Amino acid sequence: MTSAAPPRYAPLRVHSHYSLLGGVGSPEEILARAAALGIECLAATESEGLYGALAWARAARSSPVRVVLGVELALPSPRRDGALARAIFLAQDLAGYRALCRLVTAHRLRRAASSFGEAGLPLPAAVSASHDLPPEDLPAHDLEALFVLVDEPHLLARWARVVPRGRLFAALGRDARGKRTPPQAETLDADPRKAPDPAPPRALEPLLRAARELDVPTVVAEDTWFPEPQDAPVHRRLLAIKHAALEAQIEAHASRSWLRSPAEMAARWSEHREALERSAELAAQCRFELPLGAVHFPRCPLPEGESAFSRLWALAQEGARRRYRPPTPEVARRLEHELRVIHELGFADYFLLVKRIRDFAAERDIPCIGRGSAADSLVAYVLGLTEADPLRYALPFERFLNPARKDRPDIDLDFCWRRRDEVLQWVYASFGAEKTAMICTQSTFGLRSAFRETAKALGLPPHEVDRWSRALPHGFESAGDEFDGTAASAADESGASASSPLAEDSNAWRLWQAGAAGAPRPGGVLAAALATPECRGMPIESEPLRSVLLTADRILGTPRHLGLHPGGVVVAPSALTDFLSLERAAKGVIVTQLDKDDVEELGLVKMDLLGNRGLTTLREARAFVASRPGAAPLPPASEVPEDDPHTAGLLAAGDTLGCFQIESPAMRTLLKQMGASNMDRVIQSIALIRPGPAQSGMKDAFVRRAQGLEAPSFPHAKLTSVLRETFGVMLYQEDVLFVARAIAGFTLSQADELRRAMKRWREPAAMAELEQRFLAGACGEGVDEASAQRIWRLVQSFGNFSFCKAHAVTYGRMAYEAAWLKAHHPLELLCAFLNSDTGYYETRVYIEDVRRRGFAILPPDLHRSQREFSLEYARERSVLPSTQGVPARGALRVGFGSIRGLRESTLEALLDARREGPILNLRELLERVPLDRREAESLILCGALDGFERTRPELLWRLRLLLGATPSRAAREQREARAELRNEPPERARRVRLRAGWDQAAGSELFPSPEPAEPRVPSLPELDAQRRAQLELELLGFTTAHHPLDFFEELLSAANPVPCAELPQRRGQRVTIVGWLVTTRRARTSNGEWMRFLSLEDRSGIAETVLFPAVYRRYGDRLRGLGPYIARGIVDGGEDGSAREVDEHGLPLAAPEPRAGSTACTLRLEFLERCEPS
């Protein structure tokens, strides 16, 4: 007798990791598990959003399991106990999907109390106390396109009054059988920004009784939060992370929500077989696919009688006459070709859209530049969207817009970061708030965050959490390659076994292998911990650390929370909720629930309107120069000489701290290697610095040829003119196009298709087809087979790693302008750069660069400091108190914003009070500015109040006496007098000043204030220089009067170090340096071993050093904090400043002879020690 087939069943309540901090497993994992269990269809119902809608749709394409899209929302029960019930909404068709988008958006914005600003840009609003979503508020046509499943009897009754018959179901979950239903998170007092927890078990009988009374059918819909039972601990720990709780505090029911087979469900629901089978019937009615592929452009308003294309054509012709005076035949031909392609592809509206945004920025004098492949377009150039002439730089239009493909163009605009929000407000106002939104990012768990959060959930002590999370590498990819059990087991130089938990003969390794299933996840947290010297001593074989690492590996790379894309904006032709769901970000802005890739896949227009701090730096540096007494006017950016000798010297020396895009250690070393002397070399360096050129050997070949140490080598005579600029190297993606045209006879459109297809290099069949096309084309062009195959291998190699030339030109021009400004106006450039709050290094590094150039660093001053860093010149004279004189060359004054712990409101109050007149003493400061004790102490200790002509200890003493004092009558009269000044004529105002006892014009007290006698303050000595420097490091992050090494004289005397700036003259010698850590980065060698680069800085400059794997294993655990460090090793004699053996990516390099005058060198370390102050 054969057993009966299990009933048809479809899970209708399935969550993946897109149910943030709750669900475990990706859609692909869950569908694979469902297929293995014999499930034919399931409903993806993420909690509180459609975050995974497209991820589920993509996963379903390659799965036998069909996916129904839905959502689960937590709604308040009509009972008045504050409990949350659950409602599941399933989309029947495309109309149902759009109804889901509107439903979720209404729910999320209702919870966040939606409001909009005057210009249409959503602004922050108070969070509503109610999460309710009244069913009667929903359009009837939306309810007719959805199926609604409710798991609580009172909520079921409420929805039954509105939802059409046949659309509402009672959702049966696990029976609580009289058990207590938890938890605090199940009430309306829960943080509304967090998705609610999995639903607790509920007693079934009340729901079944309500369903009978309301004549509502039942359906089985058990909660599923992870694919397999062994994922239960991960699920509980995610919930603990969400609620900042311990795993032990999470309710036990959270462990039973795994995906079950139809047979198991039949056994569990034998008494409700009809409700179980109804799940499959319900799922069968939901059939649709998201419409992907079509492009949805918003329409721009046009003059009457004009089309989008005719308007674009007219604007392009006008722009061409402005850019080229007059346009040449070459310009006319190229412009006609591009406009024809744009018209044929239907993209005129898009160009007009971007043009409108650019014009707004120009009208408001907001710096703006187009970047990326858009600079390949002459139309973009003449419209003013980009600043790189594509004809001058040989930039092919087809790299940007290929007529053989339907890919929409992508024009990204950068704006001055201070004013980018003005542009966003205008976009919202112009295109409609209902059609415009910022794009979200889905922030994921990285190595450190996965470890840290899991460790806290499992109760690891805070100091242990901090210690080990800091020891791990930063990013997911930095752990990189396949786990190699031999990577750190090599013997050190003395022959002893390396002390690392990775060694396969270590107890830790054996214990781990004995209890773990399989090897550690490649690139995972455990693999990183085993391979990183800083993690030496981590007890990975002991609990709870072992469980921490297992769980961290499981959640690594999974979504954690939504973030705000730095510049992504989506504009739709109709309401955005026709396409996707929205919510309010923590900052108050309305954002999509899908990221930029999903938004593009839906066919919506995505634009990157980024705030670029480099643009701000250039604009403000020029403003500083213009305001300097006696300064000559600067040439516009387009007229900056491209081969300026002063700039050439700065570039060749790698003296580019504070210069946009060219200040990292690797970039400064590359500039030295190349002997960069002009704008073209800077542009080339932007492309060369990427990992790809180093991995392919392209960078090494280019550097040698640029130095003249190796003759340019061209793969074929046909490529001599094509690759002359890059010495025979295919440096740019655009080069691949020109090579394919010259060798294989491809059109530029076909060549661009080839370039794009190179991304499929992991697919042998696809690459074989490409190869045959290329070789056949080469044969037709008269290229012999051997040469064609050799060039194909080069194209295949370089095509994978080359860089977009258009982007390199755009940013290279900005980088060169920054270098030119630094070469001629270093103080102004560095001040503007510090105020842009950007850069590769910490502020202290740029402060030392200013000091090395001979400019003074002036501490904060109550009367002279601004919000940000400011400049002072010797011509300025003022009777206001000042802490130091100003050198003739000028000085950098530290702003109030650099003082740590000073509230924004206090800073504003201080600046406002100062506008009313000088603040003459500590008492008056406390009366006029609402300082708390900590802020007042910070102002005193960093030197901002030194102008009161008392020592800092005396001011601290006086502060403690004054904090409880009340304002005197005289002080009140002075404040009243100041208030009168606002509306008084000048003479009357002066008399008021005199009566009040001060004169703003003279800045001095004319009559002593009739203040009551204050308690006597003893004469206390000033703090010594070392203590002042220590306080500055604590409060500012840098020192003003001294270099930190000034206080390590005994150490310096004993170590007898070589100044960092002298290392180029010590090539081949063993030397010792002492320096502070500037920056550090890890890399892997070609055989998978970890190594580390350190940049160390002393008074003279910055030295680049390297710890190769054996030395890194020995000394890596000594890297703690900023130092200072004693470092000893051999100065590498090779021209490659990243070491003779490997480059900054850990890849082997040949070592050319040093270029004459080159300063590129690296200290190959043999010893490293951290030192303490004497």
C-alpha cells in the first residue's frame, strides 16, 4: 500500500536577510532549500518593506521555485493593550505590486509623520506615536489587487469591514497553547525605526472563532525566518543585536521558525488540512513578473512647438559656438553623429533633464562638474555638463553611449559640498516631491562590525570586543583570498616557528578543526583572524569566541540597515510609488527602499548629484588668495599652465598632501616614480594607481618607459599612433576600443561591446567566441595570426583592468589645479582643504605639512578664531587680544570647530556674542555665552582664552568660583546697552558704548566696569610646553607650537634616528627612524601572505615603510595607536617606492635604477617598537 501524497502547500510568510536584523539567509539560499524540500512556490514577505523585491525576482529566474511578492506589516491591534498584530499582504498581479508599494510607503511615512519643506524637499519630522494603517484609508482598487492575511482576531474583524470578500484570510501560525506571548518589542513603544520582531505564537482558538463568525477563510501561514534548524542561533543573535540585548534575553520561540517540507507541515497541521492546502491555492492566484528593461524618463517642459530633440539640437549648437570659436568641421561632424545617436535611442529628454540641473547650479554660482564616462561625449561638453574636451583627449563617444545597445546614459554631476543641498531642494521643487527621492544604500556587516556586534550579543566583555575588533582588517574584501593554512606558519628569521593561531600544528587550529564543519569561510572573519598578526593570542578555540566567529562569518556581507546614498537621486515620470516603495531616513529625507542597482533595473532615471569637497577646496582656496592683501588675480582653471615648473617640482617630489586625488602614499610614490611634471602625467597617474594595472604588470612597464629606462614597445605597427601617449600600454578603457578598431576592423560600437564583454572573462565559452570574432577581424585587416593572438591576449589582460580615461581626465585636471595652487599658494590651499573636512589623513598630518612649509599654527583664540580654520597676515593690525604675533608669511588660525566637545549651539552663541563686541574677561564670557563646565574648561585648556592675560591654571580656578555666580547689575546694563546699538545712528551708538564702558571700534575698555570685587585668585604658574601639547592633542587632535617628537628628546638621543626626509640619500643603507604613525594599510602578496605598509612622520617629512610577511608576523602585534615608533631597516634602492619585492598591492615588481633626483624610496623594516614618553 503506497502512502498518500502530501497535501499541496506553499509557505506564505517567508523572510530572508532583507528582513533586517532578523532574517537569516539570502533569497538564493532559501530558494535552494525550498527546492530541496519539494516546495513549488513560496511568498517572500519581508518585514516592513520591499527591500528584497528585486533580489527575490532575480533569484527566482534560476530557481524551480516560484516566488510571490508580498510584505508583512506590524499593525496595532484594536485591543487597547498596545500589542502589535501582523498583517501579510500578497500581490496578485502588477497592480497588486503597485498597491504594495503604496501601502508600504503609507505605512512607513505614517510611522515617521511625513512632512515636506517649502521647496518640496522632505525635512525631519517628529516620529508619530501611532503605527496605525486604517484599512478604510486605502483605495478600493488597491485592496482588490491584494490578498490580506491577518493573525489576530480583533485586527481581522477591523479589516473584514473593508476588504472585499475572497481577499481576506485568517493566518494560522504556531499555536501558543496558553503560553505567555512576549516581548517588549511587541508593543507600540518599540522603536519605530526598527522592523518588529518575529511574531510570537498565538493561541489559535480565538482566531478560529473570529474567522467563523466573520465568515473569513483560514490559511496556514507559519513564520519562516531562516532556512534550516542550525541557523536558529544566528537568528537569535541577530535579534539580540537589533535590541542591544544578550542572546539569553531573546524569547525561545525565535528558535523554531525554519523552513519546513510539505510532509512535515502536513503532520503539524493534520487538523487543518484544508487551511494548509489553501496556502497553495492562494499562491497559485498570484502570478506576475516585474516589468524590467524599459526606461522611464521624466519629461522636461518645452517651448511651444518644440520637441525634446529640437531643443537639445539648438542648445548643442549654441554650446559648440561658445566652446569652439568657431566650431571646426571635425566638431560639426562629431556633434551631428552624437545627436543622431541620442535621437535614435530616445535619450534627448535625459540630456535636457541634466542640463536643467546644471543650469540651475550655474545661475546660483554653485561649482559643478560632470564626471565618469560622460566626458566622452561632445554633446555633454558643449552643453556645459563636463569640462574635458573629448576631441583634445581623444575620447570616443561610444564608450559613453553605444548606439548598438539600449543602455541608458549615466551623467553624474559633482557639486560644491557646502551647497549641494540647494541643488537637491531645487530638484524636488522642480520635478515634484512625489516623483523624486534620494536613493538608499543597504549597509552590510563588514569584518569588524560582524565580529563586534555578535560579540556584544554573546556577552564578551567590552574591552575584549574593542581589542579584537580593532585587530581585524576593515573591509570584507581586505580579508580577500582563499584561506591558506600555511600563510603564517613559516619560520621566522631565527628559525623559530611563527607564533600565529593559523599554524596548522598549533593547538588552536586542531581544536577548531575538531569542532568545526569544514574549513573557515574564504574571506571571512575567522580566516582574517587566523591570518592577521594583530590577532595573535585570540582564543578562537574557546567559547564564547568560537561562537562569535562562526556567527560573524554567517552574517558577514548581509544587510544590516538602510543608509543614505551620498548623491543618488531618482526622478520618475509619475509617482514613484508606481515603481517602488519609500520610507523616511533617519535624517528625515524620503528614500527608496531599493538601492541604486535595483532602481536602475526598474528602468528609473538615477542620477548621482554628489557633494565634491575637491570642488569646494579649489573654490575656497581661490577666494583665500583673492582676499590676501596685495594678491594678483588668479587665472581661471581652464588657463592654468599645464607644464608650470613650480608645479612640476611639487609633483615630482610627491609633495601633494591636500591635493585632490593625488595625496595617498601610493599615489605620492607613483608621482615620484614617474617624475610627473605636467597635467598629462597626473591624468595618467589617476588611472595607473588602481589595483588592476599593478596586477597586470601594466604599472611597472609604464613607469619604466615614462622614466626612459625602457623603450616604448608597441604590439603592432598599426598601434604606434594609437598607444603613443601611453608608451604602448593599454592604460585606458578607451584604448581597448581604438586597438580593436585598428587591429580587428571593429567599429567603435562593436569595440565597446567587446570591452563590456570582457567582464565575462570567467565564462570560457563566451571568451572563446569573443576571441574568434577578434581573430577573424584581424585576419581581414591583414594582421598575421601570431600577432593577432598576441594582441588578443594583451586586450584580454589589459581590458579587464584598464580605467575610464574620461573620468581620469576630469579628476586629473582638478588634481593638477590643486597641485598648481599648492605650488604657488600653499597656505591658502591647505587652509581650504582643512575646512573641506576631507582627505586621506587625519588633520594633524596636514597641520605638520603647514608647519614644515614655514607657516605658523596659531591656537584657537576667543576673538580671532572663526568657525573653521582661517588665515592671518602680517598687515592685519588689531587691538583685540591675541595669543601670538603673525609671521610675515601668514599663519593658520585654528577655528572653534576643531575643539572637541564644543556643541554646535555653543559655537553659534559664541560667534553671536562676539558680534556684539569684545568679551573682556571670563565672567563676561560666562554671562554672554551659555557654556557648560566642560566646554569652558576646553576653551581654557586649548588656549582660546589666553587673551585674558591669566595663566590657564588661574583661569580654571576662576572658572570654578564663577560658575555659581549671578550676573551683576553693571553686566546687565552692558547687555542692555549692546541691544540698543542695533538701531542707533553711529554717533548715538558711540555714546552708548562709552556709557557702557567699552568701544567696539577701539576694542579696548575705556572705563573700568563697576563689577563687585571677585574672590582673589592665587598666582599660578603656566602649564609647561609638554602639558600644553598633550592637552592640544586631546582637545584638538594636533599641536600648534611644537611637533610631538619635541618631547621625546631622550628617545631621539638614544636612537640617533635619520630624518625621514633624508631617506632618499640613504639608499642601500641600514638606518633607524623615529616617527608618528600617519596611516597604515594591509595587503596580500601574490602567494596570499599578509604584509603591511606604514607611513611614519617626523619633523622633516613622511617616510614610507613596509613590513614584509615574516617581519609583520613578528612585530605586527606591536602596532597600537599613533606611536611614536622606532623603525629600523634598509632603505630600498629601487625606484619603486613601494619596495623592491612587491608594490603597494603586494605584487612582484622589477626594480629599475633610481631616476636622477628621484625621492622615491621605501624603508624595508627589520625591527619595529612602540615607544612611551620619557
